[in-house]
Amino acid sequence: MLFASEQKKRFSSNISVRYIKTIVKRLNIAFSHLFGNIIIIYIELSKISATNTAKEFDSTESKGEFNTKL
């Protein structure tokens, strides 16, 4: 009888360890996707900012004015 209860405890702890590993793995994947998306958004916003800066430079250059502020 003691053997059966010990085996049941090992089985239940083995399931809980697998369950925790699965949760950790899924959280790891979710966070990697989240940070990847944040990096992509940052790159896209940098491109937009660079495009707007280039447009401002073109408009001031065509007027003959040069913006010396950084």
C-alpha cells in the first residue's frame, strides 16, 4: 500500500513538473515575440522619423534656408 501511494506522489509531481515546464516554455516564446515586435515597431518609427527629417531638410533647402539646429 505504501508503494502505491509513493508511486502516485511521484506521478503527480512528474505531471506538475511537466506542466510548469510547458508554461515556462510558452511564456518564453510569448516574451520573445513581444520584444521582437517592439523592436520592429521601433525600427519602423525610426524610418518614419528619418523620412520626416529628410522632408524638412528638402523643404528648407528649397527655400534657401538652412536649419543649423540639431
